Amino acid sequence: MEKQEGEIVDERGNHLGTHGGFWRFTPGQRRGLGVSAREPLYVVSTDPGANTVVVGPRESLGVETISARGRLYVRVNRAEVKWRYRSPAVPAAVEETEHGFRLALDTPAYGVAAGQAAVLYDAGMVVGAGVL
């Protein structure tokens, strides 16, 4: 894609810098932002229409509810979910939906992004899987 300059802003909309295209950034990204601050900043979101990248502190990335398209192989009310091989499992309440399931995490999770796989476990057994 062609370089397309846009703004990097904080969550309040304050201008922090410029970038060469929103598509070069991923939610959760910390390195290569091209802006400096007193605390580490992470990409919170991108706005393709405005070609804007929104950054904020790590706490802004925490999610407590996750929806996935997939299926439950075993009906469970609770499970442990992992979306990265090496990440620790996070306990969650499980609710089946028309096209998959919704998870209410016991603790906020960080670095969760659309397109990742979520695998649900109960006592070490896979009970469901889907794409966020």
C-alpha cells in the first residue's frame, strides 16, 4: 500500500505524532509507534476512515468479555480459555450463542485481538474453539 500520512492521538484525541498508514499498526503493539511519553504506550485502536491510530496505557487494552465464532464440543458453564500457546489460561464463564460463544473473563486479558483463535479447556480437555 502507498504511504498515507495520518495522526497518532491519545484516547482524549490529543495529537502525539504522525504515521505513514494505519494498516502498519496492530492493537496491542508497543514498538515502532514513533512517539514518546512518560509511560509506555500501546496501540488501542485504529480508525481506517480517518487514518488515525489511537494509543494509550496498557490498562486500556484489557478486555473482560470476548465473543468468538466457533463451537462448543461439550456444553459447559465455565472453562479456561487460551488464545496463545504460551499464555496462561484464564478462567471464564461460558455462554453459547447462535454462531459460537461469549466469554466473561474472571480477570481482564491483554493482547487479545480479532482473528486470534480461542481454545476452551475443562480439566485439561478441549471443550470448544473459535475465532475471536
